Amino acid sequence: GESVGLHLPTLSVQEGDNSIINCAYSNSASDYFIWYKQESGKGPQFIIDIRSNMDKRQGQRVTVLLNKTVKHLSLQIAATQPGDSAVYFCAENHNQGGKLIFGQGTELSVKP
Amino acid sequence: DTAVSQTPKYLVTQMGNDKSIKCEQNLGHDTMYWYKQDSKKFLKIMFSYNNKELIINETVPNRFSPKSPDKAHLNLHINSLELGDSAVYFCASSFTGGGYGYTFGSGTRLTVV
């Protein structure tokens, strides 16, 4: 079925360490991918995106890597902070009316 | 503030009732969506509207009826609520085709008792 998945349901890191959250996607035709952060009681918040013609994109403390060969996406967070604690979702755009297919999500906990 | 806003934030109701959730966006987007997030945090699209026209209907029971009076509003009406409808419902908006700027509202937690 449709899915963007393969994840660690929970990830615990020490404050100041780097975090890596992984995601696999299923549709090789997807051309746009987004990482979202969802804090408790809030909606998904855009973090960073990447188009399929790119392998890497960097933002402020975050980097997204795309490996189209193995259909794998990762989110790297540098110098993880307590405020980064949240559930992180990857999503792929199937080009079907703007429909996003979401992965199951990874809960990131940052230990002080 | 530019945003996607939905009301109410919380909704507790009895089985069999009919309820509505409202959504408005002031981002100038022409496409709006409803997503459902279950207890395991899984997010799945339900509907999308582009310029008031239904584009996506993901085999959602016909007890769920979206209505888009204009491209800035997309409401969700649910008839004969069931226990299994309990979830968090998110409205979202974007420009046609999705892409950069795809923005979610803060969610409506629906509890059916």
C-alpha cells in the first residue's frame, strides 16, 4: 500500500549531539519531499524540503539528504536542543492534486 | 497573522450526533485539504479542494462531507458520529499541486463518546 515509512519510532539524544532521522519512501515517481515537525497539541510545522533533482539541502541546523537509488530520505539536526523534542514526519508529494503521503513519524526526545 | 486557522480546537460529542469543523486560510492558496491523524499519530489525507472543486476523496465514508464556499474556506461536516471517528483532524492549504508553503492548521481534537 501507500506508505512512507521505515523509522525508529523513538529516538533519544543528548543535548548538543547531532540527530539523524530516517525515512524510506515507496513511490519512485515522487518529486518533492518535506520534513515536518509536530509538537504536542500543534499541527505539523514545515522544517525543510527537497526536490528530487537534488541530493542534499541545508537549512539552519538542519540538513535533508535524498538518496533516490534506495528511496531513502534523512533529516539531520545539528546540536540538538530541548526545543527540538517533537515528532518528525517525512512526507512525499505524489503529484496527485497536492496529496502528501506521510510516514509514521519518529518521536525525538532530547535529554539535558 | 498569516495562517491556516480551524475551529473548534476541541470537540467532545456523543455518538450519533452531527458536527462541523471550520477552516480558513489567508495565505492566498488555492488548494485546501483535510487530514486525519489517528491515535498512533499516522496522518492520512481525506479530501482536497482546488478553487472550490473537489479533487481528492480518499474513500472516506459519506458521513463526511466537505464544503468549500470559496477558496479560502473548507469546512468538514460529519454526520452520525461514531466512536472510530475520534481523532485529530487537520486542515491544510497550498498552491495547486502542493509544494513549498504547504501549511497545516493546529488541529481539531474530536472525541466521540
